[in-house]
Amino acid sequence: MSKTGIRLEDVHLHYSSIAFKERSVKSLLGSLLRSNRPRMRVEDIHALKGVSASIEQGERVGLIGHNGAGKSTFLKMVAGLYPISAGNSEIRGTVRALFDISLGFEPDATGRENILYRGLLLGFTPRQMRSIEEEIVDFADLGDFIDYPIKTYSAGMQVRLAFAISTSVGGDILLLDEVIGAGDASFIAKAKRRIMKLVDEAEIMMLASHDFSTLKSICTRSLVFDHGRIVFDGPTDEATDYYLETIGLPA
Amino acid sequence: MNQYLSDVWKVRYFWWHLSMSDLRSRFRRSYFGMLWAVMQPLGLTVLISLVFSRLFNQPIAEYAPYILSGIIVWEYITATTVGGALAFVQADAYIKQTRHPLAIYTLRNVVTGLIVMSVASLALVAWVVLFFPGNIGWSWLAAPTIFPLIAMIAWPLATIMAYIGVRFRDLPNALALILQAAWFVSPVYFMDTMFRNGGLGFLLDYNPIYHLLQIVRAPVLQGEWPTATNYAWCLATAAALAMVAALLGKRSEKNVIFYL
């Protein structure tokens, strides 16, 4: 097996409009009956339009663009969640994505049990999870609460635990949608260090962010997205300048 | 398809956990807990057999286990089918986040149901052992084969329902009607002799539900082995459903995420 890499050639991605048009048999039949009457057409959303990029081992890539430009769609496509409608995509290596970390807690189970459950969701075996459990407990730093049911946790504590679990194991390809800031000030500093460790360990890292200072400090290369297209691909400094210029702000 | 099944096996810890957590939440904070899995069908059986044994002039001790076996199997089929129709919709948070084979979200219902069903079967076994010890024999070895058979039928069936249910949210409502219809033409509560005497024997002979029920009823209620025809019908049904589910999955598994 060859080394980690991402190769995309003229990739298109459509969100099928059927999904939000005809939700029921009734509206399907209704639209047949009224077919001669003019009505609003809902088109498929063309979210990625002919995206090509090649990312090699060791690269740290930033994704820049306004809201809805296609950054998150791009990341989810690389993660294999969204199917592409045309083009070629070749992704080699295990993908680890941190998109929505606050998912799948069982409120009646204890923090410790939830660590196991979340690990199983990510595809680990109970044995693997036991070996990293202590490290996660230490990092979340919830004291005795770790053995209490999740429903007794404050919102901040839940986020801390979720973060500690999600970032305990990395992968060849790390995908981040905004660096996650969680909890109080001291925890945010700790969280940043932990993310950086994951970033260092990953073969390839992609980060979608609006925070240029973070992008410049981590990413050597950046892709600028606009309406589903990559309009700039190059060093991050130039990419941010290009982006600011297109939206009419001084660099 | 083998690749697909091996992917399902790879994440076995995850769907096993989902099943167990469904079980836990179903009986959480209830005084009788898992005992409800026995008491529910048993209570229903007592009520129905009191009425039906009078109506149809059947001796109650004999008729009750017939109904109980019907309830246990039928409950399993409806629970997995209706649960299957909602399976993808309920698992949307997982589906949007990870790329596991989608069939694990219907397998979850299938496994939970199997556990509830095996607990409920204890009541049936106890009843027959108490009242008809004469039925006990080697043929009883055939009875447990209902578990793999029913799972092989229910899993693809639930998966088909999940694919349709995610596209047409009308399905759960429609299913209530369809299942009621299927119940009427199947010997779930009504004795098979009633079908035969009424000239409706074809409703049994060409009905997979009848053949599935015979896998338990023949040994436990009559002390006989199920016939090869019974097994052939069950396996053929499972194979046909599996084929449809595999085709559906091949066509639309990737697009399910857009419908959630």
C-alpha cells in the first residue's frame, strides 16, 4: 500500500433536491397531477464544482472562504460522508474528522461508560479503549464526576469530556472544521496544545477556519473557496491576501 | 456482499452496544425490568385465549400456547419492521458523522428483538413442559433454529423498510395497515385448521409467516419435526429479501445522508 495522500480530479458534488422537495407520497402524487401548472423548480444544489487538488504526505492545508463557499462540504467529501456526483477522488490513509464532537452521549450512563461507548462509535475495540481510558479521564479532569451519570454534568463539563475522547486518537489524515475551543480559559489552552499534538502526528491535516492567525501559524498551504470552486491554491500568506482582496478589504 | 458483511463485523462492538443500550433504556426504572418481556405476551395470551377458546370451541390449555407462540413471533416481526422504517432517521446523528455500513442500524433492532424474543420464549417452554410433557422429544432441537431463521428474514426486511422509510416518511403509518393485513391472512391467532377447513389452505402453504411459525409450533406444540418445506420457504424468503436489500443498498446507501 502506498503512502498517505489525497488526489482529487474535477470533483463535483450535488445535494439532491429530491431530499427536501418530495418528502411524502402525497406531494409526489400532487406534483404529478399538477404537472401542467407552472411551479417553482427546485434545483439540485451544486455544492462543489470541478474541484481538483492534490495533497501529499506532510502537508498542512488551510481552507478559506465565506460561509457556504464549500469548505465544510469539501471536508465531509474527503471524510467519505458525502458521495461525489462526478470526477475522481482517491484518498489513501485513515481519516479522522472532528466535526461535531458532542454526539452520542448516553445521559444515564456514567462518564467512564460514555468514554467506552464513544470509542466504540469511532470503531475501537473495548480492549483498545481500556488502554487509553485513564489518559482521557486525566485530560478531561472532571474529578469524581467521571463516575457520575452524564446528566448531572454542566454543559461545559460535557464538552470537556467529548473533546477529551474525540482527540484521544488521531489518524493519518486529520480534518478539522474550526479549531474547537471548549470550556474555561485554562482548558482552552490545554485543548489547543492537545489539538496541536494531533496535528503534529497526522500525515495530512486540513483545517477550515476564519481565523487567519491560526491558519498562518499552522498551515503552509491554503485553498480559497468561492461558490463551490477552488479559486486560489498556494502559500497561506498569499491566500489570505487574495481572499481579503476579493471581499474588498485591505490586506 | 462479503466485503459488506465483514465491514459490519468490524464494527460489531458498536452495534452490539447500541442494541444493549436500547434494551437498557427500554426496561430502565421499571420494577419488573426484563420480566416484562415475559409478562406482556403472557398477559395478552391469557386475555385472547379466554375469548377465542369460547368463540372457536378450543380447549384453552391447548389453544393458549398456540396463541403465545404466534404473539412472540409476530411481535418480533412487527417490532423489527416498524423499527426498521425509522432506523436511519433515528440514527441520523451517527450517519452524518461516521461512515459505518448502514445495515448496522437495522441490525441493532434485530439483535434487541432477538433477546426480548428469547426471554419471552421461556414462558412458552414453561407452559408446554407443565401442561404437555408428552410433546418433549428430540424434535425440540429444531425449535431454536427459529432464531437464526427469523433474524435472516428480519434483517434484510428491516433494511428495505429503512431505505424506503428515509425517502417516504409515510411508511411507518402505512406499515401499520400493511402489517394488520398480513396478520389477518396468517395463522398468528387463528388455528391453521380453520384456514384449511374454510378452503383457505393456500393462505398457509404460500405464506412464509406460516412456515416460520411451524418451525416452533411443529416441535413444541405437536412434538413433530418441522418439514423440509418449512425450512425451504424460510430460507428462500430470507434469500429473496437479502437480494432486494443488497440491490437497494448498492443504489442508495451513499445518498441516504442527503435525506436525513
